[in-house]
Amino acid sequence: MKTFNELVTEEKVDNINKEPYRLVVLTEKPKKENPKSTSAKLIRTAEQLKIKTYDCRLNGAFLMRDQDSGEITIHREGDLKGFEIDADTIVIVRGNVTRKDSYMDLISQIERYGIPICNFRECIEVCSDKFRSYLRLQEIGMTQPKTILVPNDDLETVQFASEALEDEFPMVMKTLQGSRGVGVLLVETERSLHSQVQLLYKIDPFCDILLQEYIEADYDVRAIICNRQIVGAMKRNKVIDDFRANASQGSKVESFVLTEKEKDVCLQAAKGVNGQWVGVDFFPADDRKNGEPIIIEINHSPGTAAISKAIGENVGKLVLKELFDRNIWKKSASECGVLETIEVEGEEMTAKFDTGNNTTVCSLHIDDDYKIKGKKVHWESNGVKYSKPLVREVKLKKPDETRPVVMLEVNFLNTVYEQEVSLDKRNYIPFLVNRDFMKRANLMVNPSRKFMLTNIRNDSSDEKDKED
């Protein structure tokens, strides 16, 4: 049986576009830039790779879209000219961006414009909430330390949480938000547990706390994943007189060779949070070849200094080179209904978005038989006569027939697509959309809904939603 790592490697497109893309580094950072920060080093490395780069601080940043040309620009505070972002631009989000809703809303706006982004808002929010990420990884069967939420400092609530962990001390207390080992405490007695919970809630009545099973280990491992590839891994030895192994807390790091089992689990964990560039932290199993690693957490904005030192390579450079392959850039898909209204050559009609349609073309219903004269196809629809060059013909198995293919303009949500379309007598829904079009338009179909994004057409075709 093939591992997850082998399967995703097979999916990787060999034809990689080597031309430099455009890059926006979007980060929550202080006004005084730290030249040693990951975002600063990332920008310097990108410039060395001849990638046109825009350094944008979230505070004060905004997007503009030209109503005539459709050009989208991103602006940092005080920059009215801005930086054009398009399908050849990828936005990398760095730092603790969840502290302000406006920061996250800007990320959502970028996603809605169909700009490739690393990582999605969903991934950032899941990874930033330790309990939410615990639940997400639990859903896909990852092995993790036993974890329980502590919603308040009530004595009975704290006692219940402790009992859920079988009152086994020491146990780990964490705030839901936090990175670099900050907000992680070791609780060694029941009395200490109550007092620390009360102290945290006294400092911040709205804080969020969880308790976690303590795993005795001399080290943990961080694996860096980008575009479903293992970029590198490091061993982080536990700090003397401290139970944490974060490099930011002084842990000594060294290169670490992952087993196939560990690679497979790390890739699954990254996929579980829909992460494109993430760090997966875990405790190795006693039997590293066959045992299940224990996933500690996933970081949506992993630093590069420690891992670069450990493996002896510039990890930021490795990540940027991985991103040369535009075929694996991620865009946030828009959810649409199984039926939507579109325009084909200026004629409004109902289309069925069929995820089961893996044919190479979309299909258009025509009233009468088409005629091929020379290299052109002639047909009539709703009293309008059309004549288009014959692109090719497609051979179908069911029904056993050959259909002509023409190139038509398909307008969906004010975006015009040049699309190959076959002609047939469908007799019900006028237009059938294939997977290729849905991929181009970046759409995700909700099979239980209709007309989520467009107006409902009042024609008989909408009421005859038959299986194709």
C-alpha cells in the first residue's frame, strides 16, 4: 500500500513554471523592522531570486479594484500607488494576524478576489486556536495528547477537567492563543492547578485555557511542509530546567531524518488544516518505523531561522522555490449551487454544475440539429442563428455518438471565459458545466443548494433537474 506521501508526490505536476512570480509578504509586525525576522529574510531572499516583492504591514493596509480594468492593487499605509496583485501573484501571510478582525477581513478580501494565498484564513484560525486544531486533527484520526477545555475558573469546572485527564500530574496548561512556547505552563499538583487557573482568569476574565496530558520526552520534532512536500525537519532538545523544546526558548536544534511513517503523518496533519506552508510539531513514537507520532500542534507561520541552522540550508529560499510551481497555488473556492444562471454568447440560461462530469468540454442544448459546412458549425437556439469554427469533435460512449465542439464565450459572475462547448439536444437544463470550468472559475458545488450566487431563472428548465 502506498503512503500518503507517495500518493501526493505522484500528483505533483512535472511541468513547473520557472519564471519568477510576484510576491506579497503580508505581516503583522512592529513599525521598526527586525532584520532577523522571518518576513524580513523572506523578502531579501525573494529579491535575490529576482521575484518582484511587496512588503506590506497589515496595520493600515487596504485593497483597491479598478472598476473599468478590474486591476486589483494592495496598498500599505501611506502608499497610494500600491502593488498590483493578480493570478501570477501569491500572498504569504506571516505572524500573529488573528489579533485584529480587520487583519483577518483583509485576508478574506484577498481570497474573495481569487488571489493565491498562503495560508487561507481558515487554516490560520484553526492553527491559532489550539483546541480547534486539536478537534480538527482528531476528526482525521491523528494521535495527540489527551486534551480538555477549561471554560472558566469555577472550582467544579477545573475539577472536572482534571478528572478527565485522570488527575495525572504533571499536566500541561495552555492558553488557546500563543506561540514560541509562550502561554504554556507545567502544572504539577492539584493545588497549583486551581491557583494558576484562577490567576489567569483574574488577569484576563475572557482568556481561554486548555489542559493537556503531559508527555515525557527529551525532545520533539518540527517538520516544515510546503505544497505537500517535506522541506526539512529538526530535532528540538528540551531546555535544561524547562519542559518546553521551542527554539525560541533556547532549545538546541539539529537536523532530523524522518521515517516514511512520520512523513506520511505530518503530510496528513498539514492537509487536515488545509495548510500550504506550515510547521508540524510532534513527539516520535518509541517504534519510529511503525508507531504513530504524537502530534503536538501545527504552526501556520513557522519561523525559518532554527530550521535553516539545523539543516544547513536557507528554508525560506526552499519554500520560495517550491512556490515556482503555480499549479499547486491555492485559491479560496467560492461555494455555488448545483444550478446557477450564466450567459453563453450573451444569452442568459440555467446551467447545471455537475461535479460528476469529467468530460473535456461543457455541453450546450440546441433546438435543432446542427450542420457542419466546411470548417464551421451552424445551429439555431431560441430563434438566434449561430456560426462558429469547428474546433474538434468528441466521441461519447453513452450515448454512442460524436458531437462537434466550438469555442464560446461563457460569462459567469461578470467574468468571461473562452470555453470549449459541445452541442447536443439536452431537452432540459440548457447548459452542463464540467469540472474543468469549475476549476477555472474556482468554484465548490453545494449539491443541496441552487442559485446561491445568481438570480433564479423562471423557465421550465429549472424545474426539470434530471440526472444527466
